[in-house]
Amino acid sequence: MDAEIHVHKNPSLADEAIDISITGLNKFQKVSLHASSKLANGAVFESTSHYIADNLGCIDLRSHKSYGGTYEGIWPMGPISFMTPSSFNKRKHERFLIKDPMKPFTIKLQVFDSFIPEMVENTNKYKKLTDFDIIRTYVTPQVIEQEIHEGKIRGTLYLPTKSGKYPGVISMSGGYPGAMKHKAAILASHGFVALALRFFGTDDLPSTVEGIDLAYFIDAARFLKNHPNVQGRNGVGIIANCAGAVFAFAAATCAPDGLFGCVVAISGWFFSFTNFEYDGKKWKSMLSFENFKPGPEGTYIYDIDKNQNNPSMLSRLTLPDDSHFAFYKRLHTAYMFVHGGEDADLNNNSLKIESVARDFLKSYNHPNYQFVFYPKAGHLIEHAYFPFARIAWTLKLPRFFGGQQPYHSIAQEDSWPKILKFVQTNLMKNCHKL
């Protein structure tokens, strides 16, 4: 009997758990399970795990542990979640980004006799027993993509093709020019109309985040709420990472009641980091992103301690009114904060930021907010089963973002369904089920 890899569902969504098993081995045979994926830019991500077959010659990742390699222990999705940039890539510190989410991507599984090294430049020198191509996708066949050039609004819209009205969500990244479209695409696969909003660094938009008009985000929300496929009774939502979350808080603060139903801020904050202005009101810059200090492996870390107002020293009573956004006064907008305790981009101040936000929300008797905190997760918290990035290129610098495995992957698996439920619940409450 020949060795064979079994995957219970193929293709599958990129945030979906799949069952992986191997049969046809010798009893108690030592093998290596190697996973690899090659992105459009040529970067390779890979993981290697060491398993021992049972007395029937079988390995089931749901119940068998890895004895070494990239990870140890029982991790059913370990081959995917624990993939890291190959040490043989031309450029170090690549990030696993699928830039065209309408196209599926492949993760190749290979089983090798005996335990092999964690990083493998040429697998041909090892005895391969079998292989299997896992096909992952960000969109179901019922999702379509539309480019948006509506007035000043620039983005990519993903929406289900089935007739009806769906909750509308804006997806925004942080210090990444253009838009990371994969999250909006997978949101549409879960029944949302999702706009991957671009707000700097591309098209005819500002080249940097300096001086962006907050009206842009409010106009984008109005566009989405008024879309014929959007159920806008409770407004629209925003799911935003990093600096994108700051713009989300700013927009929610300035927008008319009823426009934003909820905001999910992932690794974000609500202090002004540039000179914001909306309808005559101005916010001064509290944080500067020009100060960096050396990080591990030749990286850079944002040096928050060099700011005049260090968030670690702030409280609700000392935070200047003109340097933060009073999102907490918008009682009809629900808020969810998702942070990692080892977020190096916030200099590990995320718990303090949550504490100040909680004090503000309590002081105004805000009725609807959640805090989700993971002590050993880093800055780049993505959807479930997204390969962890401790270091990534941002604005032409290799930035250290922190976090530890397996804790960061656990955070992603735990937070993603909570985010989906939070947004769905708040945008569709008191609406007739379609």
C-alpha cells in the first residue's frame, strides 16, 4: 500500500480549517511533512514537521503530534499556520500577501521518509513518499469583484452575487500604500459587501498619510451604505489594522449618527499621528513615525518613547482633547479592540491603550464595546490560519512587529470568528433576515 495524503475539503477558503491525514505508511515510520507555497513575486513560504505513524501506518494531524521541525505538538492546521518565509528567498522578511484574491493559491504538501531539516532548498535529495496540492481561495464562486472610482473614492468592492441585501463593511490596512484586498474578499465570502478602501500611495490619492481629508472616509461610508446590495439600516462597519484604525476612529468621531454601526480596530490606537482636520476642527499630531530604533535581525522598531506624549504615561485625565478622537461619545457605534501584548509597533503599550480607551467608554456610559487581548501576539493580527509575520517590510523598511508562535496563530484563530460575529450582529440587529 502506497503512502497517500488525505484532505477532507479541497478547495477551501483561506480562513477555513481542513482535516489532513496520511495513510499507507509503515507502522511507527518516521516521516517529515513539508508544506510550501510560492507567491506571485517568487517568494516561498514553507514549514516542516516531524511525525511518527501509528501501528496502522497512519497519521492524523488532529490527534498526532509533531516531534520537531517548524512546530511541535498537536496542530491540525500547523503546516499552513506555521509557514514562514524561506531562508532561501532573494529578499528576507517577506510577508504572505495574496495581491489578487480572485485567484486561488496552492500549498503543496510533500511527505518524506525520515526527519529532514526545517528549511529545504532542494527537496529532490530526500526520498519523497507522496504529495498533494491544497487549493486555498479567498472567494467563493458566488463573489464578484468591482473596481470603484466613484467621485474621489478609490477601492475594490467584493460582493455576493445572490440577490438580497447584506451588511456593508469597509476594510482598511495600515502603512501599506493602496489596499490589501484579501480581507475584503474573504468578508464577501462570509456574506458581507466589503470595500477594500485605498486612501494613500496609489491612483490619484495623496502620496502619504499626511493631510488626508477625513471627509474621504465618510464619503466612502456613505457610498457603501447607499449601495443597492447593502442593508444599511444600522450603518456600515469598518475593520481596520494599525494606522487604518486611527482613520476609522477619526471617521466614526466625525460622521453623522447612523453612518457607522461598528468599528473593529486591530492593533490600532486613537491618538492623532498627523495633522487631522474635518469641517473646521483640527487635531494636532501627538505621535511621530519618524523615530526608529534598531530591532533584531537588522530590523527597525518604531520608538514610541521619543514622542512628547508617550501613551504609556497617559490616562483619560491627561490626554489632550485636540490630540485624540472622541469616538467614545458616539454611543450608537459599537467598538471592538483587538490587540497583542507583544505588539512591538506600539512598543508593547497595547494594554495601556486599551485601558485608556476603556476608561473613556465607561465615563460616557457607552453601551456596546469589546476588548480582545492576547498577551503573546504581535502587531500583524490577520484572519485565521494566515502565516505569521514577526517581521515585514513597511514603507521600504524591514519592521519588527513582535509576537511569538504558537500564541500569535492562536490569537488569529480565536479573534477572527469573534470579529465576524461582532460585525454581523451589530450591522444586522433588528433587520429582517433575508
